[in-house]
Amino acid sequence: MMKEFTIERGRGMTYSNSSFTVYKHGTYPRGSVLAGESKRTFINSFPTLEEARKVYPQAEVLVDGGTTYQMPYLSHLPDDDGY
């Protein structure tokens, strides 16, 4: 079962920082070009792990290099030529 919330070091495709970031997890809804794919949504950032855990005690903590970031799967989308 996928965790609903995680606390991680702030890291994504285009950013990285030393804060402790809370993400909510789910899937993209029907109608989205990413329908059914994993979705990670930024919720909030905290300067310390303790502060993040105080507000989100149910969150799974992934701070030792762990991340839930995944590049989106886009192979099912048409390219610029429509294929």
C-alpha cells in the first residue's frame, strides 16, 4: 500500500534544497494525460525534521537519500508529429 504522506529532503527534477518537504501521494485522475500514473504533490516545507513530524506524524520519513520522485511516464503520448 502506498503511503499517503512522506517527509523527504526537498528534491525534484529541477530543484534541491535542505528543507524537509511533505508530499502527498496518489494517482492522476481519469481525464488527465497522466491518468493512473503516480502523483506526488508538494504540501509544505519545514526547516527541521522535528517540525515536519510534529505536523505530519503519520508521514513516512525518507531523509537518508530516499525520495519518491519519479520521472513521469510519457511514452503513451504522441510526439510532435502526432505518432
